[in-house]
Amino acid sequence: MADHTEETCDIPCLDETKVNRVKPRVGESEGVAKIFKALADDTRAKIIYALALEQELCVCDVANITGSTMANTSHHLRLLRNMGLAKSRKEGKLVFYSLDDDHVKHLILAGVEHIQECKSGH
């Protein structure tokens, strides 16, 4: 049986000041899990990273970069657009995608930086 003594308090306690300050604000995180759920898929994370690096890419380029089929890529891009994480524009017969704002770009870049630091032992 695992020892959980380091995971929980040994006695019940409450810091009312901290609880009263933070509790009313935790609702502000509503919807954040949806963003991380989108990022939790490797293909979508690659797509978001590619868009963070290149600003705008057509569906064909995204499929080639990620090694996915056009159908699979279109599905993921549509999902990202419907979630408000990416936007698209049509130019003739081509559809170009970009990230909807810099927040998602910062999230993916921070995640990649964290992974690189972990790999290098920092």
C-alpha cells in the first residue's frame, strides 16, 4: 500500500484569508480545460505549434508538416476553429489557417520550451 503522508495534511486546517481570496475567483478558470484538451492531442499540438512558428498555413501544408492525411488534418483544423483557437480564410481554392490569438501561441511555445528544458536536464 502506498504511503500518502506527503500528499495530504496530517491535520485539518484552513487559512481563511487565502480561501476567501481565491475561492470566489476559481470560476474564472471555466473553459480552460477545453483549451488543454485540444492541446492534449499530439496531432493538434503539432498543428498549433506549426501555426505558432509560421503564422499562417494552408491545409495542404499543415497535412504535409504533421504527416497526416488531408481529411484528418481538416478535421483537426475545423475542431480548433470551432473551439476558437484557430481561424481560417479562403483564398481562391485554398484555405489558410492561423491561430486566433497570441495566447494559444504562448501556451504551445511555453510547453515546447518546458519539454526542451526537461530533456536537457534543467
